[in-house]
Amino acid sequence: MNNTPDNNTNIPAGSNKRSSPLLKVLPIAVLAAVLVYFAAQVYNYFADPMTITLVYEAQAEDVISMEGWLVRTEEPLPGQTGTVSRAVQEGQRVAAGETVATVYSDDSALQTVSRIETLELQLQQLQFALTSYLDPDAALKLDTSITGDILTLRQTLSAGDYAAAESDLAALKAAVLKRDHGSYTSQEDIQAQIKSVESEIQQQKAALSGAKTVTAKASGTYSAVCDGYESVLTEAFLEDVTPSKLNGVKAAAEQSNVGKLIYGDTWYYAVVLPAEQAAALKDMGRVDVRLAKGFDQSIRMSVVSVSREENGQAAVVLSSTRYLAQTTLLRHQAADAVLHTYQGLRVPADALRVSADGTTGVYCVDGENASFRPIELVYQGEGYALVKPAEGVRDTQTLRSGDQVIATSGELYDGKVIR
């Protein structure tokens, strides 16, 4: 009998391979670590909140708010009874003897005048149609003229000369109407139409009777509105103006329904200010003024006079020789005098920090870290500041428009991991 042990290894029942305890604990540990990480992030967010803001270029101003009167050398035109038809535009320069308005006995005369103007435009169309029939290049020349008129109108509007723009627009309209002259079968047909329109124009003009013209007795700038201050607010009034005198100004009763002429190019802006602000303007000599309404450009004005102090106030008179035609309708106006303009990079006031060595700067996001950028303060506003990069800093430390500045946070230092 062979007593050699069997080559097969006998495995006792119930001895199955068991997993390592480490493998059971590991998933729990990973989950716990993730939860701790997110809990720490939530805690850090609420315990040390961080707000990031983009840096951008901006400007700020020191201004004095004012409210005063525009003063010009003006003369009302004689008032008329009847219906007034103005021949010139608001703010237009007129020569001595030039007709500024025509007065008709009733409203029906204005309808006749309107009909005459329509017929005259039609006559221009017909005359151009005849020219085009005889000269095929006339249409091309007119198209070139229209293009030039459009450019002229654009330049006039950009310059803010709206009175001139109105006349430029009328010229452009007339040119466009000429272009739309229609088609005619023959030269004789066009000439017949011209004679018919000319005849009707003569008939309409003959129907007008009793018309009276109003002319300018001297050259000046025309304005259609009289407000009663023409004889009150004068250059003589400004010679000894005081705060009480300016505050008590009242309009005269008489007013013209035709309009007025403004003489010269100089106009004035008279205001009452606290004595300290008046002294500041006097020291400056010249100042940029922005009117609150009616005109949207800054006006460079000279300080003409500052009155003696009266109850802590003084009357200030400013003058300008520009934009007279654009300001003819303005009288009592609010305005801002710009004392100083500041330009720089805008950052929240809360973003300003002082480093351990006493350097003023801001912290910006640089990848995952906070990076300190030294700055110089240009202007301190309400809740914000205008700054510029400090002199002599490295290029990597220069604050630029578009940088992400850390507006609010707890403890910060250069190189701190923030993400």
C-alpha cells in the first residue's frame, strides 16, 4: 500500500480569501477628505470673502455747481401786428438792411407763401430736368454735389453749429428734389411745364398784398425769441453787479413778437457763488463751463470780474466769444465749472492696501496667487480711487487696465494662494 501523501493540497472549509482592512477604510478616508476640503472652502468663503473687480481707465472732476444768467448786447426788433413769417434762422448772422421777417395781414397769406415756396422747388426740378435733357453729364455732376452737401452737413453738425446745419440741410433737400425730376418725352414738354409753373408763381405773388418787411438796422445775430431781459441784463448792468442785484433781476414787460438782434460776439454768464468758490475762479482766470441743457459742449470762459463780498457771497461774471449762435435761446441756466480733471486707473477704495514696508498698492490676481502692485493715488472719490502705477516698479508689478484687482478680502500678502 502506497503511503505517499497526496499531491493535492487540502484547503479547510470556511477558509475563503479575505480583503485587506486597508481597502475597506480607503474609500471612507477619501470621501472624508473631500468633504473636509469642501467644508474648508465654504468656511474660508464666509470667513474671508473675496471680491474681484476689473481695473479700467477713468476720469473724475472737481466742479463748482452754479446757476446764473446769460447776458448779451441785444435789441428787440419793432413789434408787429399780423402774421409774422421769419426769413432767417435762429442764430443766423444778418447784414445791415437785410430782411429778417415779413409781416402779413392774415394767416391765409402764409398759405400762399408756402404754396409759392413749393412751386419754386418744382421750378428748380423742371429747370434741372431741362439741363439733364440737354447735358447727360448733369445728373453725375448733381450726384457729386449731393455727396459734398452731405459731407458739409456732417461737418457742421459735428462742430455743433446747428443754425448753419439747418441751411445746409435745406440746400441738400433742394439738391435731392432736383435729382427726382421724373421723365419727360421731349424738350418742348419740359419747357411747357416750366412756363406753367412760372405763371402760377406770378399769380400767387400777385395775390399777396399788404406785406411789410422788417429789416436789420445793423449787422448782428438774429434770435426769434424775446424774453423781456434784453433791456435788463446788459453790459452796463454787469459793471457794478452784486449778489443782491443779480438775485433780484426781473424781466421787463415789453416783448417783441418778431425777435431781436444780438450785437457783437461776446456773451456773459453771471452767477452768485460763495466767496471762497468765487476767489478760486478768480485765481484760475479761465475755466471750462458745461451748461446743464441746451448745449452739450464745454465752453472755455474767462473770469471778467468778481464783486465785493456780500453776506459771504460774491457775483462772478464769466465771458466767451464762442458759440454765440448756439446759445441765443438760453437765459437762466445751471452749469458746472470744471476746476480740475483727473485721469487714472479706477479701483475700489477697499482695494487699497499698505504693505509691511509702508508702500501703497493693490493686490491683483496672478494665476492662483495674489500679487502686490505698488501704486500712487491720483484721486479719492466716493467708494473708489483713481491711481497710477508707482514710478520705478518692475514690469511684472505694473498695474494695468484689465487687471483683476482684489477688492475685498481678509489677510493678503504677496504670493498668497487664493484659488
